[in-house]
Amino acid sequence: MDLGFDAKRAFHNATGLGNYARDVLRILHRHRPEHTLHAYTPAGGRVPFALEGERFKVHHPRGPLGRLLPALWRQRGMVREVVADGVRVFHGLSHELPMGIERTGVAPVVTIHDLVFERLPELYPPLDRRIYQAKARSAVRRARLVVAISAQTRSDLEEIYGLPRERIRVVYQTCNAAFRTEVAPAALDEVRRRLALPERFLLSVGTVERRKNLALAVEALAGLEDVPLVAVGRPTAYQDELAALARARGVEGRVRFLHGVATPDLAALYRLATVVVYPSRYEGFGIPILEALSSGTPVVTTRGGVFAEVGGPGTVYVDPDDPGALRDELRRLLGDPGARRAMAEAGLRHAAGFDERAIADALCAVYDEAARA
């Protein structure tokens, strides 16, 4: 059938929701060739992989008003074009659906990644939070089916929005193939030299923001000898707080921030790291955990929420407010190569369950069900 997607983020968001949108399009294009994919985006851009032929069509605003007011087109104007293109199911890939799509005969589906803005409202400016709440609540109300990217998000949708479980389908996401692909030793050596990385280091990946709780790792670092922490992610004002904390704990020379890291370099960093630390307090999924496990690198993350879903039995879990517990686990792992190997092997087995073909089949089952409803 013809499937439509709100694809703005696929073309214009370098990480996070953009990665999810690109992965959905790439996976469906690769594994379910019977469908035609229509990607709607208000402005130009390029997906960083080849989606060619008649099975993948990119649509921009067709009238002058839509080109002049792209946000309005995305919110309302694209609906007429979706209908004209013969789309049977329209998938909002990030918490949103265009207004009126539910009255057209096109079956609307929406993905909800997390409800962090509901669980931790203090982390968001009030206006931003109200906008996120309004969009998500409207979308789940009007969608025929809601895709949750984890059982944790499904539980949040039931608890916070009162959404019946029968309208929710859990479909996990995967990670970029770069993290599941071997990196040549020469490429690893080149990245190590270029970034001046030592033989042993801890790696943390994700936007440097308060929710990610990187302060836990900085505090833990103070009791460990000779091992640095490399934090990769978009900086926010929280990075200044972390730098001040590192100075106060006497570890400022061992905390390094990197941003704008290209995917091939990040794939190398995961494989070069001794242990990946993901101290976040709350996520809808936690894609860096899966990236690390797929790279064969052991992970220490926090206890509770979604993390055990993604991390599996081979990952170590600690209290998000106990730097001593994190320090003890890191000290143990840094001194025990056998334990790290066992964790890496268990992680690879668990990561294999987030298979692209299974995800493609699960998404298409949602589309088939929505189209019949």
C-alpha cells in the first residue's frame, strides 16, 4: 500500500528523533518492498542513505501558501496532498499528527517515544512543556493506533493519558548499522590518534543535559585512578555545571566533551571505549545502550524504567543517585577483563534481538491493522 510519513525530522534532525525517522524509512524500504513510501517535509534536505526508485517519494508543499508558511503546511496543509497521493496509512514519526487527517479516510498512526515532559516537567520551560503536551495528547486521541517504542512508554501512556492498551503497539527501534558493523583496525587507530585517546577510557553518549545525569559519572570518576571520561553529545548549559563539578572534584583534566562527532567516528569510539556509562534518569528507550551493546562494549546504566528492556541481562545497573555504587562497579570492571568480555558477549546476544526485519514486520502489522480498522 501507499504509506505516508511526517518526515521533517528525517531530513533536518541530525540525532535522536531524526535517527528514528531515517531508520523507519530505511528499514521499510529495505525489507518491505511491496509498499510505496511517501515522505512529507516542508523544506529540502537529504537522507544520508540511498532510497531510490518509485517506491520512495519525497513531497514538499505544492502551493505558494505552504511554501511561505511551512509550519502551517505541516500542521494542516499537507493533509490534502496526502489524500491526493492515495496514501492509505499516515505515520507521524514523532508525537504529532496533522490536524484533520483522522477525518479523511487515511488511517493515522503516531509514534510516542517518551513522556519525559510529563514525568519530569521541571526540566522543561513551561511554554515548551505545554506545546509538547498538547501535541502528544491530540495525536494519541486522534490516532487509530499508537506505536510505543518500549513497554515503559506503553505503561506511561496508559498511566498518564489513560490510553487503552488495545490501542497501543510496542515496536522497538534499532540502531544505525554502523554500530553493528566491524570497524577496521586501521580506522580505530586513526580515530584514537586524531582524538588523542588513551588505551582505557569511559564513554558517555547523549545530549549533555540534566536528565542524562552525567554528574553521577563525574562524581564517580573522583575515586577512580588514571581513567578519563569522554562525553559525546550536543552541549547545553548543563555542561558548564559539569565542568565546575569536575574542577571541584579535582578531575577536570580527565573529563572531556566532544560534540558534532560523525557516525563513523562514534562507531569507532564505542569500540575503543573500555566501558560505556549511561547514567540517565529517564528515557523512552536509551539508544546509546543499544549502540554500545551492538558494538561489543559493556554498559553500566541506571536501575529502573526502560533500561533493563534495552540493556538486557548482561548490563550492570546502579542507583542513579549513588556515585559510590557506580564507582565500585567501574573499578571492578576496569580491573577485570574477563568480566568485561562476558558482558560484551551477553550484550551482543541481547542486541541481536533488535532485528531490522522483525521491526519492519511489526510496523507493517500496525499499518495493516490500522488500515482495516
